[in-house]
Amino acid sequence: MGVFTKEAEVSTPLPPAKAFKAFAVDIENLMPKVAPQTVKSVEVLEGNGGPGTIRKITFAEGHGLSHAKHKVDVLDKDNLVYAYTVMESDFFNNKIEKISYDIKFVAAADGGSTVKVAATFYTSGDTEVTPDLMAQIKEASEKRALVMKAIESYVLANPDA
């Protein structure tokens, strides 16, 4: 098994606590509401939203994927840290065993936030990290970013949400 990590920082005009609430706490309710063309439903299979919770995300037809299962590893409301593992997805295609995301919401000088994301990919068996695999990961990341932007727009338009 190989392991590699991709790190990114994304800016949002949402203050850290609001960004954490939207992208970590309320994500299961917001994804299908704001991006129904991508996410058909999010079902909690186990848990209450905190660590240990397992969610099944069912993607909309035409998205290219059918589902993914996420397990919440950390939901630290005091330090605004969210970590989860994608433990099952047809995206994996026997090349990826799991993907772990560590996300930290940090105050930005403009009143918004910097969202720091470290995604650690665990490849299956002796799978090599090829340009094709990296292109697939990039495409999936871009789709994920569009859903996050939709959530951000919804929260900005509905500040009491």
C-alpha cells in the first residue's frame, strides 16, 4: 500500500465558526439541498453526527459515481477541526483503499476563513500513483469544490441557516 498526501488552502468569506458549522456539522443536510444535481441524498447509517458517525452519500445520476461512505473521525467544535475518512466509494475502483481528510478552519484577516485541508490517499496493494490516477483525483476534487462553493453561497444568502 502506498500513501500520499495532498494539501490545499481555500478561502471563504464565512467566519470560521460559521464555515465549520456548514462544512462539518450541517453538511449532511446542506449537500442534497444546495447541490441536488450532484448529491441525491445523505443518510446517517450509524451515530449522531459526532466521531464514529457513518454517512452514506448517494450521488445524483450522471455524476459519474453512485455513492461514498464517510466515517467522522474528529468533530472538534472548540478548535474547529473536522476529520473524516472516505472508507467506501466506487471512485476507488480497486486503486484506493481509503482517503482521510483533516480539515482546520482558521480565521482570516478579512473576517472570513482559511480552510486548510490535508487529504491522505491510501492506495490498494501495489497500486502505483500514475498520472491517470492523479487526473481522476483532481477531477473528483474539482467536483467536491463545486459542492462546497454551493454550500458557501447558500449560507451567505441564508445567514440564519
